[in-house]
Amino acid sequence: MDKLVSLCKRRGFVFQSSEIYGGLGSVWDYGPLGVELKKNVKDRWWRAMVHERDDIEGLDAAILMHPRVWEASGHVAGFTDPLVDCKTCKARFRADKLQDAQCPQKPSKKPGEHSTCELTEPRLFNLMFKTFMGPVEEQAAVIFMRPETAQGIYVNYQNVLNASRQKVPFGIAQIGKAFRNEITPGNFIFRTREFEQMEMQFFVKPGTDGEWFERWREQRMAWHHSIGLAPARLRWHAHGPGELAHYARAAYDIEYEFPFGWNEIEGIHNRGDFDLGRHQEYSGKKLEYFDQAANERYLPNIVETSAGADRVTLTLLVDAYREEEVEGETRVVLGFHPGVAPIKAAVLPLVKKDGMPERADRIFHALKKQFPCFYDDSGAIGRRYRRMDEAGTPFCCTVDGQTLEDGTVTVRERDAMTQVRVGEANLVEWIRERL
Ligand code: GAP
């Protein structure tokens, strides 16, 4: 992880937020390569969940919502972690994770193990961030920064149903920011206080929820394979009765084997009629669906798929990172699936003379209209290849002497390091086929 974090900073994937002021705890910024990588994750999710399907509509609900939403959802009462304070060192720990925590006193031990440790009894700590709406703080309403995007979908379910031509079963998908005042964030962008979720809520007839739950489990695992994650490092974790969230009838996590152990990257939940039932009760508005074909009314059940865009981005980085010995040197490669790679191709003139830079510049600008590309004319060609390997660029197109003679460029492929000649006129198509 240390090597990856340092590469992410050096190459412009991820920076610490407000770094020049010493950073802000567990908040991160995406640099030029990171923003492209994360955008590719979100675009591929949106394509698979909205554009390629007939039965899912998109939504972009606001972060700020009516405070009653969070009472109905159960977050005001139940979105809490048990917390203990140490009166000696003033550190805070999750009571249920003491075994994984470290006391800040030296030598390093677990909280409670130093003779001077003085831990308080566990208290419940709500993870929602509060803010104020209105100009005068004292009189203003306290509202929350949403801790999940799902509630924006539930409260809009009838709007979407009325505005679209959908019938149950159908889904609503959304990508957006969520905020949680995590007590023990960490592992880089794995658990942060501000993050993005990619959530889809699928509304089904009661009694068909079990079948849809299984279908969605299958489709979501297939999606993680499709973005290039190694299947051997993905597995299912079924929530036992003690683990199930208050809203869930059944829940499975898709877990990935990170350097810090197996951890959740996405949850698939059978939420039954909990959400629409609670919003119907708290808002006083009828949220039943009228099934014309069957001439019956019911409250749809919900199957949810909920993934973190930042967590999937981290998973791609971890999965892609490798070091190899090549001709006595260590080569660092981010072996991304070409479809998610931030830069798709680099254009490199072999030397800075004989008309090669001009020709390379022309090719670069033609490619750049189609997908993100990079131009590099500085340093030995081998070093330029290595820089692109580290950024995860799948194809390097070198303009050399032969280009000026027959119009072909050398395309060097990142993983096998093989080289083929491709005609300038066919280059866009050649690369596109491999994305
Ligand atoms: N609507 C259901 C829900 O929010 P969750 O298991 O709390 O379920 C779903 O979160 C996903 O959101 C997780 O699998 C993870 O990918 C992401 N996520 C949750 N908390 C996060 C955090 N603090 N930092 C980054 N990602 C987070």
C-alpha cells in the first residue's frame, strides 16, 4: 500500500486534501490521472446500469434533503458506531474494532494495554455530518449531509414512475457524493469521510424479491470481472443474522483481497418493503403501486446494489499494480484493462528531428479527438515507455524513420511489450478495437 500511495501522489492519481495546510483527515483529491480513472469507473457503471438496459432510469438527487428523510430511513436513530475515548491519550476508537486499533502511545500496543490507558464505556456516535440551513445559525434548521444516495431514489420513486414509461419491475440508478464522519477511516481511499456511491434501487413485486436478488448478485459480480478485476481476488460474503442492517432481509458483499485483507467493495441488499413503508408512514403520502394488468395495489420491494466509486477505483489500482524485472531493472506497471486506463495511448517521436515531432504532433491531435492521449518527446525512448507503464497507458505509438517512409508507426503494447506496425490512417480504429 505504501508503494501505491506514493505512486498515486507522484503520478497525479490522488493527493491528500488541503495538503499545504497539513491535510484533512481521510479526505482526498483526485489529480489528472485519478479523475480520468474514477470517471471511467463511473461511466462504465452508468453504461451497464442505465444506457444498456430498458428497465432502469437515471437520477441525480440533491445532497441536502428534508431532515425527516433521515428519521424515516432510520439513520437518526440507528446510523451509529460504538465509540470509546481514552482519557490519557485523548484518542478515539471504535469499541467493536479495538483489536484492530493501535494506541498512539509508544511502544505500540492495542488500546487498553498500556498501564496508563483509561478507556471510557462505549457511547453511540452518529456518523452523519450536520450543517445549518438558513442565514441565522441559531434559528436555522439542522440538516444532514446525506450518508448514502439511496434515500434520494426512494423519495423520487413516484416522480420517476410518473415521468417515465416504466412499470414494476424497474430500477433507478444514481451516482453521487455521500458523507460519513467515520471514526476509524483509513487505508488510503478505502474508507473516507467524503466519497462517491454508485447505487441502484430495483423495485419489484413482493414475492419476486428473492429471485431478483439472485439475478442482481450475478450481474454485479460479472461487472467487476468486466472492468478487469482478477476473479480469484473477488469473493462473496453473506451477512449472518447478527450482521444484517436494520433494513435488510438478506445481504451479500462482494469482497476484494486487498493488501490489508479481504474487504467489501459492493453490497447487494434485499431491502423488502422497509424503505417505501417507512417513507409512506413518515410523509403521510401513499406510495403504493397500482399494477393495471393484475388489477392490484402493493408496496414494491426493493433490491439494492450499492458500490463505492472511490473503493472500486482503489481496487483497480491495487489489482493493476505490479513490479517486474526487465533487463536487470525493475519495471513498475499499472496493468489496467484498456477500457478503464486513464490515458489510452501515448504518441512519442523517436528523436526530436527529421520531421518526427511534427508528424507525431499531427497524429497526437488526431488521436486526442477520440480518447485521452499523451505526448512525450523528452528522454530516451525506453524511459518514456517506463513512464507510460507506470501511468497504466496500454499503447505507445512511436513515430520513427519508417513512419516518414511508409506512414506506419510502431505500437508498443504495455503488458507483453511486443511491438507491431500500424498504419497512421488505421490507428484510431486499431486502438478503439482494443479498448
Ligand atoms: N445504501 C446502502 C449503503 O450505503 P453501505 O454498505 O453502507 O450501504 C455501500 O455502503 C458501499 O459504499 C460500500 O460497499 C463501499 O463501497 C461504499 N462506502 C461506504 N462507506 C464508505 C466510506 N467511508 N468510504 C468509501 N466508500 C464507502
